[in-house]
Amino acid sequence: MYPLNYAILKHFTKVDEACAEDVMEALADQYSSFKAFKKPAIINALMTAEANGLLEESRSDLDSNQQLRVFYRAHAEGAATINKYIK
């Protein structure tokens, strides 16, 4: 099992794009008991990955509760870097 932040990054090498809720849904089975498995911490991890050039924003919209959802994707170089360091 990867550390949570690694699992988040690795998830983006397997999907076209995802938002924090998508990541949480995909990783819930293995990581829901982790202290950091909360939406604000996931958003923080995604924003950090974007700031470090591993992910980029792909789009945004409003969910059914009118809350902003930001979607990210791993561009080719970011995905290659993630896959290089996280096997």
C-alpha cells in the first residue's frame, strides 16, 4: 500500500481527469481510515501536485450543492514523472 499522497498521484496516471470527490471515491476502500483522508487534505494534495508541475487543472464546475469542483489531470510529462518515482 502506498502512502496516501502517492496513491493520489498514482490515481491520476489511471484516469483522464478527476476532482477531489472522485479521488476520495476511488481510494476509499483502502484509505478511508487514514487521518488525512478528508476533502480539505485531498484538495491540498492536488493543489500541491499542481504547484509542483505534476498535475494541471482541466476544468471546473459546480456540484449538485453548488460547491465548486476543480478537476485535474496528469499531463504526459507529469504522468511520466509520477510513474518514474512511484512504481
